[in-house]
Amino acid sequence: MRPSMLVLISSLVVIGCKKEKPLAPTEMTDLVRYMFDNFEDEEALAAAIDNLDPWLQENALSEEAIDGYRLDPLTNDDIQSVTPPNGTSVNDLLGAAGGNKSEFDLDDQALHIVDTDQVWANDKYDIYTRRFVGDTGPSDFQKGNGVLRTVNDVETTSFTITIPYKLYKDYRWVETEGGLTGIVARSWIEAEGCNDSGNNCLRQSYSIDHFHGDGKKTLRLTATWSEVVSVIALSDEILIDGLADGLQNTFENAEEYLEER
């Protein structure tokens, strides 16, 4: 849900540049990249979740996880199972990751996942319309079954610059040998989205969202990578700050959404 850095540019210009984000720990970085590449392999995802559990239990609510980490770009091998936009390079990606803890359990998390109108997730979304395109429908997914495949028509506006794009996002329930239950989501775009003049574009976007069952609560971890071309000149550090802040904004909005259900 935080696929575009453009949704955060206006707030970033106001707050200015923060201190540089720390580079994400190697063990977490390797696992989220592995999860992106192996999303269609349930056994591989299950092993990754078991390996990620100790890190999440210790760090999901740490100051570093909430403030956000920098991520190195993905590699071509990491994205080989999806279709990237033409003419893009993974070397141009900027990445960030962040964690938090939800007061709601996994069944509750499925409530906002199956909402066909996701515009509540960020104030800069003008449109975020979700369609279900796979064999698993929203009612089956809410029961803990299958893979929910979605196509999302998204439009964001910042500084009167409107960017439309199509986001592919799939969700999978996973049960692990270690007795854990989780939901893993993977998103990407297959074509860049640009404003009418063509000089402000979301060129590429990839993310992994992990909803990690923790009793009656849920540990959250999201890793996201994007490339934005804009007439507004901002440093990589400010753009990474925007990605990290956007993750926490999405976590907070999801909590508000579920509190109001």
C-alpha cells in the first residue's frame, strides 16, 4: 500500500531532512528479498517466516524499526518472478523497511485486505480501487484459505501533480512447521504511471508486507522499493524518509480502520 514516494513529497518538504536511516540488518533484508522472489512457493515462505520470527519478536517495536531502515536495491534475480516496467533498472530503486505491532489479530487484518476501496490507507490517495482476479474470493480468504490476487487502480495527488498507475498485489495465508500463521503480500507495477505532462512518474515499485500472527495481535513488517522521477528535486535521503514514514502511516491508518469496524 505505500507504493509511491510521490504521496509523501508535500509533507517531506515541510519537515526537511532527518538523520540518515540505518541500513537494515542483513538477516531481515535477506529474508524479505527471499520472500519476494519465492512468493509462489508456500513452503519457502513458511521457512522464511519461521526464520524471521525471532527478529520480529525482538525488533518489531524497536525505535529503529518504527523510524525505518534503508534497504539496498533489489536485484534482477529478486524480481525474476514478476514483470518489471520496460526500460527500468533495479539499480535505480530506493528502499525502506519498517515494523510495528497491531492490536488486532490476523482475522481482523483480513477485513481491511478484502476492502475494495483502499483509499483510507493514505490521505494522498484520490483513488485506490481493488479488484479480485484469482480463484480465491474475498469470503474464502477471510476464512484463512488460498491466495487472494488483486489488481488495483490507484491515483495519487501531491502538489497538484496527479499520478495514476495500476498496482498488482497478491496475499497468501501461510502455516509454518514452527506452528506460526501469517499473511504475506507481494506488490509490483508492470508499467510506469505518469502525470499528464509525463515529467512526473512512478517508474517502478515493489513491496513485501508480512502480517505475523502473535496471539490476539499481529506483528507487522513491510519492505518497499520504488523509483520516482519528479520535477521536484529531492535527495535520496528525503525520499527514503518518505517511504519509511509512509509505512508507519499505513500501519496507523489500518489500526484506525479496524477500530471503526
